[in-house]
Amino acid sequence: MDGTIQRWMLMTHSTPDLKVLVSRKKKQVRAAFRQTCFERDGYACVMCTFQSTPARAEEELDAHHIADRTLMPNGGYVEENGISLCADCHHKAEIFHSTGHPQAGYSLEDLYEAIGSSYEKALGASARSS
Ligand SMILES: [Zn+2]
């Protein structure tokens, strides 16, 4: 890179600003959370056993936050708070988040139990993450 370009970059502050860096970090945290959940769950929906594959998981599965992001320190991007769900099961699990009333079989307790976790475990793990 020649001196002219360097001077221009300094003048225009054309380095990534903090907002860009923060959103990049968030994207990485989200991607890692999805990957960890999908791998642990064998690329299958935990609730109905729908089987996906590593290649199709990004399209066919969701890494659902069992307790909503807003209720967890650091957003709950930890495997103790995540469960791989197909689109149908994800919709059922989201009913609780949107209405406050769980669909039968898809309460927070049901979802935590299905992955051998609990709200307390998820809370602890999330508090330790950053
Ligand atoms: Zn399912």
C-alpha cells in the first residue's frame, strides 16, 4: 500500500468502526452457538427426531434459545440454553415466547429436559460466557 492510500485512510477513518466490530463478534457468537447445538444434537430435531445433515442444517434446523435471549446474561448463547429444532417444532417452541403460554410438550422445562439441562444450568453457563 502506498503512502497516498495510507494518508487517505487516516483522513477518512476508513477502518472498521466499533459498531461493525461488535456486530461481527455477535455474528460469530451466533454462528458458534448454532454449530455447537447442531453438533451435539447430531443434526437432528431433538423433539421430533427429524434428521438433517451438516450441509442442510443451516436451512432445515434452528438453534432455539430455550429461555429468551433477554432473560439471560450475555444473551444465553450457550449450549445449555440451546436446542436444535426443525421448523415445525421451532414454531411450537416460539409460541411460549410470543404468548407466554407454552404449547403442550414444548414448555421451557420440557425443552431443557430434552437436552439434559435446566434454567439454572443455562443461567450459570451464560453468566460465565462473554
Ligand atoms: Zn421437530
